[in-house]
Amino acid sequence: MTNGPDWAERDPGLVLFRFRGVPVLLSPSWWVGSVAIIVLYAPLVERFLPNADAVVSISLAAAFAVLLGASVLAHELGHCVVALHLGIPVRRLRLFLLGGLAEISRTPRKPSQEGLIAAAGPAVSAVLAGLCGLVLLFMPAEGPVWLLVLECAVANVAVAVFNILPGLPLDGGRLLRAGVWAVSGDRGIGTRAAVVGGWLVAGLLMLWALWGLANESPDRWLRLGVCALTAWFVVSGARGELAADQRRTWPDGLALADLVRPILQLPAESPVADALSAAAGRGVVLVRADGVAAGLLDPVAAERLAERSPMAPAEQAAEPIRPESVLLDSDPGEDIAERVQETAAWQFLVVDAEGRPAGVLHRDDLRASLTPRHRY
């Protein structure tokens, strides 16, 4: 859920469908993982079905790869459903090489919310594994259909067990963070505890891989590759979670009013050169004749326009005011830092409780106000 390695964040994807408005993407790296699963799993099919030929073995191995992907998808949809039910937006859901990510758009404000969202995924996996187990009780232990049901049960057990390990970025790490957060009252302390848990999980995975090498286990090289890749995923994800938590930390004693620039309202048709002169370090809201805001003046674009055509309407150098670039002056500092971090804008309109403009916040002003440890 949410954060993963940096490459996972950049990994593009094919939109499979939308769930309650949330796009579900299949990343190209998923295909790489599926091919690896087919290559490694196909020889094992003969152990369950001695009479299976190469076509059957490859087909059942491919089915296992698809079932594993479907199990991960169901797991992540569990996170998605609970987050949306709690009123927390979900940006997108992606399946990639090592699993999936339900990218939550806003940090949960309560430990209980964090815990519920984190627990939803493993709960879905456990229920699916249990249902498959019940079906297996009433089936003869032979044949391709039996093996497919067994594969589905194993896939969901694997997804559930791996994700409840107590370290970020895994769900068990989020449950650990929620618990420490609830006890200490400080989400940052919970994050640091869960990051340490992630490092321990990665270390244990590598110890298990090295143990296989020392004892010349038949699967030692496969175990080493899988454990090394998984450990890297866990360490990278834990580092990303720690960095994200630091980026949203609001320094003690800092007030939003100390960072907000005064606001100036000008007609949208004002000459751009005049708008630049009047700005003098203030945030400029350009208003059309009908009273509708045309946007915030972008000084860089305005300077370029003024060089070519100083009498051009300032509206031509306006940056649109989008809902995500509007901040409420009463919002907690951590929420403001998080919004600024995640929104692709360099200036934000700050409004009061009645929606009246109160000032303009520049990303660089906020960045400069944070300590070096918390900069982004």
C-alpha cells in the first residue's frame, strides 16, 4: 500500500479498468515477473501431475502467475475499498514486478484509519485462501482443476503471510506504525519503529538465503535471488516511507501566516507589464470582469510575455487555480506540507474558512522554512 521503491513509482502501466473511479494499472514489470514464475514453476507441475506434458505444465504455470496477480489485485482492492469508505482518496492501484500498490492520496489522520486500511489487504487474502481451502476439502486430490484451486490457495496464503511481516512498506509494518502511533500519540515514532522492522525483515530474508547456500539447499540460488530482490524492495520501501514522513513534518512554532505572501487582486485584462510592476513580491490573483478568477499570475511566464508584448493581457500569463492548489488557512501544518509535496504546482492560493483569498504560498518559501533534514 502507498509507497514502494523509486523505480516502482516511475513504472508506467496499462489501465485495465477503473474501480470506483480509481484506475487499476498493469505495469510492464509485471510481465517480467510472470515470465519468471512460469519458467520456475512449470517444472514443479510434474510433481503434482506426473503425466502432464510440456503444454499442460506451461499452461498451469501461466495460470499460477495469473492467479498470483489476481490475488495481489484482490489484496490491494481491499486496501482501496476501506480507504474510500473512510473518505480517503486513492490515486491509483498498480500491479508490478514484486506485487502491488494502492496509492493513497492522503495520509490517514488517525491510527485507527491506518490500521483498518492496512489490515484490509491481508484479511481479503486470508478469506480467499480459506475459501479455496474449503473447496479443496471436497475435491479429489488430482487433476488440473484441483491443482488450480491449490495454486489459488497457495497464492493467497503467500500474499497474506508476506504482507503481515512487521516492517514497512508491508502491511504488517503499517499495523505496527498504527499501534505505536496510538500508544505514543506521534506518527513519526511509529514510522521509525516500523522502518526498523523493515530492516529486520530484510536482514532475516538474507540470513535465510545465506543459510540455504551454507547448507547447499537444492533451491539455494532461487532462494538467494528471490530473497535479495525482496529485501531490496523492503529496504527501499522503508526508506521511502521514512522520507515521506519527514517531508510532511511541520516545524514547531512555524505558522502558515509567516510564510504566506500578501495577495493582490488585479483585472485579468491588465497589461502584463503593469501586473508585474504592481506585484512587488506579492501573489497576484487575476479576476475577469464577471468576477471569476482567471488564475494566479506566473511571474516567469509574465516576464517572457512582457518582453514580447508588454501590453498583452496579464491573463495570458496566468496559472489556473485548481482545487488541489487551494489551501485552507486552518488546515494542520502537516496536511499543508503533504499537499504541497504531492501537488504539481509551485504556488498555492490560501483561503479562509469562508473561501476568501488570504494569501499565496510559494513552494520555495515552505521548503526554505523547513530544516535540512525535512527538505524535499
